[in-house]
Amino acid sequence: MNILVINSGSSSIKFQLIEMPSEALICSGLVERIGHTDAVLKYKTNTVAFQETSSIKTHKQGLHKIVELLLHVEKGVIKSTSDIEVVGHRVVHGGNSFSNTTEITAQVKQKIQEYATLAPLHNPGNLEGILVAEEFFPMAKQVAVFDTAFHQTIPEKANKYAIPNKFYKEKGIQLYGFHGTSHQYVSEKAIAYLGLKSSKIISIHLGNGCSMTAIRDGKSIDHSLGFTPSNGLIMGTRSGDLDHGVIYHLVNKLGYNMDEVKNLLTNESGMLGLTGHNDLRDIEAEAEKGNRNCILALTMNAYRIQKYIGAYVATLNGLDAIIFTAGIGENSSVIRKLVCTDMNFFGIDLDETKNESKSKELREINSAISKVKILVIPTNEELEIAKQAFRLVN
Ligand code: AMP
């Protein structure tokens, strides 16, 4: 069975065509920097490697390009759109409505639309992906895999906010958690690698969006993103943790309206607000040249991660391994080094040579004396989505 997986992020779309149950990868690709004139489309099959830089303004435009490539006479991998039997979609926010992978119906789409107010950078792109896929692949089953599902095991003491009780059950205001497919995928890999019966793991997903999860025996028990994907770590354009008093001050004293506040904290803050860049590669290059804002932003970014490690060691009452994953976690030796510096109290000790090595496989980068394993594990949300979609339709 051919499953096309579409993973729309805030400014990127990843896609993979996977044959199930063999898990054989037929093709994969990525559209990066959506919204820019120099967006990059990368595409790979067993025989073709293709890259193109062009202006891609919207997710819809990006998805059109992907479908064109899949059907392309020379580069393509399918003859007709009916060769795709299932399309698996990553959907970021499923609120309380979806704790499991589900087939997409009109009602499911309506819910995804409703939750767009809680995940404004993601759910609209996710829905766009669904609509385009329905148009191009009318014969295929459309399946949604929710980022929020893995975090359903977080206990009440951790997912409830200290606001009046009626807002919890009645209004659904609580911590939901995100990046669930990624945290689930890498933690399962780590548990298999460590061979432990009982495990205490902190998974650190650092991409355009960033989050950390405390995972005991394979289950999420606390997580740094919250009601919306804006809490916790410093992200590409999102501030992460922020005293809510800042919002009243912006509105009451500085004349911002709520839409402007939302835009400021969601699209103009984080690494972008601190440095003028949101791609970590640009920030690292500037820091290398001595740019003080960039150096400080990298330090702040790592410091926030260290604070969450401290908190989650308390949550887990111990620690067997930390995992770095996603675009930054897998590729930035700079951030990994900053995070692992002066963490020997926690038994975290980095091997700097191993940290510099590059690989697409799971690798250990801790020193021989480190009590805690430091693992770099490439995430594969697409494969996790394909597996879950396959399980559902079978
Ligand atoms: P993701 O959301 O997982 O695709 O991660 C995307 C982010 O990863 C990009 O915005 C970059 O900031 C970062 N990234 C990708 N490659 C590298 C690299 N080689 N070094 C540092 N950061 C990287």
C-alpha cells in the first residue's frame, strides 16, 4: 500500500511516499522557506535528486509543486493519482477532540479549522494540505495524525493551569502538547537502543518549533509547549515562556491591540526578534563573525533548554538519556555543546569530537564518564505518520 505523508510546518512542507508495511521509501522531499522568494524545493527518489530555488509564497503553492513532481514524466514516481491509496497528514492541534489517529471527514476538517486559533502557524497549513490532497487524490483515504495525541498521558497535575477550575473541563483550557509524533518516534528508538525495561528520558525537539518532553517508560509525563505551541523554549519566531504581564503592558501602556500582540509574539519574536534571522544557520554564521546579538541569542536559547532539563530531571526523579532531534537538534553541534556545558551535576558530559561528527543514524555523543547518554536521533515524523495511518486503515 502506497502512503503519501504530508507534514506541513509553519514555513516548510516535508513529504514522503512510503510503501507499507515494508516501510520502503519511494521518494521524499521538502519545501523550505515558504513565504520567501528563495524558497527551496528538494526531492529525492532512488534514481533522481532534484533541487530548485524559486518563489513559493504559500503552502498551497508548495503542495502544487510537490504533486507536479510526483506525477512528472521523468522525475515522477506515480503514473496516476490513483496510485496513492492513503494520504497521511500531520495535524498539529487536535485539542480534546482527537486522542487518536483518525480518518478525515467534513466534521474533522471543521474541528481542525476551529483549532486554528490555537495553532495559527500550523493548523491552517495542515488544513490546506488536506484540501489540496483531497482535490488531487480523490480516491485516497485521508488520515490525520495529531501532534497532541502522544501527550494524552500527561497527568492532571502537569496539564492543568492554576486558573479557576471551570476553564479546565468546561472550556478545555489546559496543556495539550505538540510534536507528539516526533517525541514518540525518537523516544521509541532510544528505548530500543538503551535496552532498558524502565526508562527516564528527556526528548529535545529543536526545529522551527521547539519543545521538550519528559518521558517515563515511553509515556509523555510533561511537556514544554502548552495550550498553544507558544510556551517553553525560544523558537524561530516565537518567544516561548513569557510573563503574561507583558501582554497587558503592551496593550494598556504601549497601545498594541490583541492581533498585534499575537503577531509580535508569534511571528516577530524568538530568534528572529533577537537577531533579525530565524534560520539558525544564519545566526551561527553571524555569531562566528562576532555579532553580539547572535552570540547572546544562542546562549539564551541553550540556557532555556538547560532550565527545562533541570525541571524534567525533577519530574522524572532521575535521567537515563537526553535526545536531540529535528533540524537544529540533529545538525547544530553549537547548540548541543552550549546545552551540555556545565551540566555535570546532572551527569551530562559531552564528547566534543563525537558532537562534531555527522550522521543520519542514531548516535551517542556523550563522553565515556557521562552518566547520562546524550543521543542524536534523526526524527522521522513521516514514517511514524505512515505507520499510524496504515494501522488505522487496516
Ligand atoms: P525542522 O523544523 O526540523 O525542519 O528544522 C528547521 C530548522 O533547522 C531550520 O530553520 C534551521 O534553523 C535548522 N537547521 C537545519 N539545518 C541546520 C544546520 N546544518 N545547522 C544549524 N541549524 C540547522
